[in-house]
Amino acid sequence: MKVTADAIPVIPPLRAIQCFEQTARFGNVARAAETLDLTPSAVSHQLANLEGVIGRQLFIREARGVRLTPVGEQYLKEISGVLHSLAIATERAASDVSLDCLRLHSSPSFGLLWIMPRLEAFRLAHPDIQINLSCSYESLHFSRDKIDVDIRHGTPNWPSYEVRTIRDETFTVLASPGLLAKRAVSHPRDLLSQDLILSEATLLKWPQWFAQHGLERPEKPYALSFDRSYMTLEAASHGLGFALESSILAHKYLLSGALVEVAPDALRVPVAAHHLVFPRAHSSFPRVRRFLEWMESELGQGFAF
């Protein structure tokens, strides 16, 4: 079909796009229908209409669900962020247009220990940007949950997104000055008989740390264990044991002297644990660009890509 300069671009119905995105996300029409509060037949009808508009097959139907064709994968990649941008634009139109809302999601400890103490500095530097911060260990859906940037903890494995890893993060052994004065430690083997606090959610835990130093894990039970790094750091600051934690998360404790690094030259281990994750289209949002630039400035370094 010949397209003239005055031709109106073909834009599929929004409902069809929503059905496509949710079906691609779950690989299942019934799950997509449940999320969208539609019947499976209604979703299937929308998908058939979308394939009719495009003129190409987007899904391969299988016994247990559906999977994207190469055309479907490319289409999903190119429309990712469209629904999110539309939702944000609608929200902005209904709110104070003088403020641009930056929606962040973060792992809980990074949000509490790193972002929270710096929020005032960001507000002073960017008074026209409002921050909405939510925290959990879930990897949220950017479009559905209206997230601009997700600060995730773990091993980076998100090939469809832009990933910027925080550089020069280390895991280090930490203790209160009082505890360290009573129990000198200079070598990994010195910790085998000490009270250790286990962080259950961290990328590097005591067993792996001892293995990296050629040692078996200690037979002595852990003194305490927590599922949040901020709880581990707080417990260590009260002298309840030695902690193995991120130098970035422990920054305020180290700065105040509540915790000290134990033999850092011998016990410190480099790790890439925290990552800024976002759809590639979001890098064109001014609020996201300004946040990334601010993060680089606060960290005093660039990101690893």
C-alpha cells in the first residue's frame, strides 16, 4: 500500500496493545486476561485484531501457552515504555504541571540507607522534580507499576533493559569499635570462632566469603541472622557480632564511627551488587537523565555498562 505524506498512521487500539503486552509478559492468555479483568476469549480476539492490523503473526500458540515470534519480540521491544509514558502523561495532566514526577523503586536497604539520606540534596538540586520512592525485593513491571528506574540488588540478568551497575562496591567485614577492641581480627581464619551476623538477602554471604578465602564455613552457629541489610548493620553497630556487608550501604555507619572496617586490605571483596535498571526508552526522559547524572555525582564515579 502506497503511503502519502498526508496519510494517517495506523495506530492499533490501546486495548489490543495492552493485551499484547500482558500476554507477552506471562506467555499465557488466561493470565493476561485475569490481569486485565477480561475473558480469555476477549484477549484472544484483541490479539487476532492486532495481528490483522500488523499483517504478521506475533505469537506461536502452544499447548501450555504462547511464545513470541521474532516479529513479536521486536514489536514488544519497540513499544515498551509506550503505555508507561501514556500513563505518566495522563497523571501529569491531572496534577501540578509545574512538577515532573520521578518514580523510583529500590531494594529496601539501598532505599533506606543510601537514597533516603540524600533526598534533600536531590530536592535542592532539582526542585522541579517530585520523587516517588517505593521499596521491595520484587522486580516490578515498569509499565504496569509506573516505574521510571528500578534500583535492583543481585546478579544482573535483564537483557531487555538498560542496566547500569554501580562501580567499586565492596563487601567488607564490619564491627563496632567496642567489639573489635575486645576481639582482634587480622586474617579470615580469625573469624571462624567469632560471633557472626548473617545477612540472608545479600549477594555474598559468609559461606561464599570463607570459600573465597580457602576456608570451610565455621561450625559455630550464626549469632544472629536477618533478611534485611539495614537490620544487620544496625545489629553490628550495637556490638552484637561481625557483619559482612556492602561498603555502600554501610557508608553512614562508617562515617559516624558506629562501625569500622575490619582489616580491609585482607578481608575486603569486590562485588557488583546494585544496578540501575530501566527500559531503554526511559533514558530519553529528562527526569531520568538528571537523576542518573545526580547519582554519578553522588557516587563520585561513573557506572559500568
